[in-house]
Amino acid sequence: MTTARRPGALALLGALALALSSCSLLPAGDGPELAADDVITIGSSAAGMFGYFGHGSTTVAADTISTRFELPNGAEIYETTDELDPAARDLIEERAGKYVAWEGKLSQKTQNPCTDLPSTGVEITGSITHESSVQDCADDTPLSTLKQSVRDAEPELFGQLARPVDDWTIEIRPWTEDGPVGGGPDDSAPVERYVLTAAQHEIGMGISAENTPAGWGADLAPDEGNGAPLGWDTTGLVLIDLNAYLLNQDKLGCGDQTGQIRVTKQGNPAQTWTHRLCPGQHSEVLAQTLRGL
């Protein structure tokens, strides 16, 4: 007696065989393999209990890495690009693929598990298109390792640029020809000092000062304990010039200096940059901006 198989059973067996052969070609849970020229952008907001202070992002292209920061009023306080190490690019590609696979399995609740931390945005364009936003509340997640690989690939200066959530001190000393050969800063003169305090509310950074030019601060709002609030427009003017000073240090220096300017990013440890105050250079522009407040 001959038994005929039903066409439906044959179709099912064929479909299963095709599915199994297709699955064998897929990555083993590591996510998509990115192309060498895919663009990966990691972004996050600067925010606190009392407000939103801007948004920063780092973009990884085929052979460059760029960073930028924008204040709440839309002012861009820096944007800079540097070369990217090929090995760092390979690692970022690999970790971005793992992130995409991991993020796709998260529920809406696990994407935003905490209430006091801004989300991190991840965007990929090129061979794939991906856009997501996840709170980075735990260590050793594909998101945290992706962010770490991007930070490791950045030039050191990227992490030192001025943002509205940091405290800064700028000191200016007049120049004297007395003393060492070529002269130097006059340490006997009162130090002209400006202290920028991190934004606490949505009113920009605060500022206080000592030994300033006559009339300084006449148009600023009263200091209520955290420095006179600058507002976002003036905060932007100061931070743009401060970052230009930091980004153009290789161009600073002269023989007709009028003083010395010392910029310190407060923290543990603090970081300090000291240069001559030179006519027409970014050091003088920063000094003039602060003196004009």
C-alpha cells in the first residue's frame, strides 16, 4: 500500500529547511556588522534637578571623530574634529553592533529605568539605519561599553572643553620686564580674577570677579550666592571664547605681550592652562570678553 504525503507537509518541511539554512548565515547574537563608513553618533543632554543646560554629541565617521555642544538657546559653543585611529574605529563598530542587538530586546521600561538621569541617544546611518534613546543606569552594558570606547578614541582635549556644567577660574596678571630674562607676570600686582560657576538653574552660568576694570558688572543681575547669573546668551559668548582659547593653544604666544592669562578648570584634579596675553590673539579676546561684562 502506497501512502502519499500531503502537499502542505512538503511545503512545511521545505520552509523549515530554508529557515535553518538562513539562520546559519546570521550573526550569533552579536548584532549587525557595520560598514567601515557608517556614521555613529552618541549624544546626551546636560541636565540637573532644576533644568536643562544643553546637549553634547560625538560623531564617529570612517576616519574622523567630532564633538560639539549646543546651549539651550541654540548657540554652538564648540565643534571640533580630529583623526580617528583605525583600531578604535573597529572597536566602536563592533560595540555599536552589539548595542543595536541589545537595545532591540529592551522593553520600554528597561530603556528608561531611572528618573534622575538624561538618556543617551545612539544614531547610526549608512549600511543600516538605527536611532534609539536609553538611560545608562548600569555598568557593563553594551551601551556603557560603547560609550567608553568612544571616550577612549577622543583626543584628551575633547574632555577638557568648557561646558555650562563646570566651574572655571580665569586669572589675568600684568607683565613686567623686571626679574627673569624676558620678563614675566607681575606677581606683586593684584590678580584680576573671574570665577565662572556651573549652571544650577535655567538662567545660565554665574560669575563673580575681583580686581576688575572700573564699572565691571554694572549690567549684570544681582549675585544671589552662585555668582551673578549671565543668562544663556552671555554664557554662550564667554564659553565660545574660552573654548577658542583652549582649541588654539598652539597659536598662542608673542613677544609684545601685555600680561599673562591662566585658565583653570576646577575639579579633582584641577587642570590649568597658562599663556601670554597677546594682542589680537584668542588669549586677548577672552580677556576682553570677561572685562566687558
